Amino acid sequence: MLRLIDTRDTKPMNFLVDSSAEFQPGQMAQMKVIGNTIVCGLSDGTSPYGIIDDINVSCQNCSTVKSGRVTVWFRAALFETDQFDTTKLYRKEMILYCDEYGRFTTKSGISRPPVATVVRAPNEEKPNLELEWI
């Protein structure tokens, strides 16, 4: 799930999709080269490019199956998502990284650049994570 809170007048971009990748809105995208073509798929945490705003799972009605493209938000904006590592603790203003499954996490690493900060941590009343993409 991805909810746009404040896009600050930015627009997303559309990229050719890695048809073998499965992803949900709110996960992070990464650019890849397949053959001689640059495509966009699910990030493994090493080079996250933006936040995916499409769905690509095993179904015939998915938006990316029909268009062959994926929509990605990549400029500073506020979002809400359920695509985060639920085993980690989140507090306001914590730095977020991308894990190997394309989800937000507080776990840093040598090959994981910071991608966002926590605006509102998930809680019982509001279980999703609010973040600011940086």
C-alpha cells in the first residue's frame, strides 16, 4: 500500500518494468540492466531509486502487465506505506534504509544508502509507516 500525503508538486516517472520482478505499491525500485535494456524492478537495498506506485504480482489484471511500465516516485515527498520491516523499532526522525526485499527498515549497512526519514512511527491505532523520501 502506498498513500501519497504531500508530493510537493513533484511527478512520478514511468520506466520499463523488469517483468520477472514481483512487487507491491510502497516497496522500493531499483534500475537494472537486462540484456541491453535498462529496466526497473524491486530493489535489493544496494541502489534504491524511488518508491513503486504500481503492483506486479502473478496476475493478469496487474497494471504493469498491461502497460509493461512501472510508476516510481523519486523526489522528496511524504508517503504512508505498509511496506516496512515490522521486526524493527521506528521513532520519529529515524533514518530509513531499503532492505533486501525492497521494504523500508531502520537497519543500516555498508551497501545500504539512506533513503528516507520517519515522520510518524507505526502504532496500534495507525499501523502504517509515514516517511519523507529524501
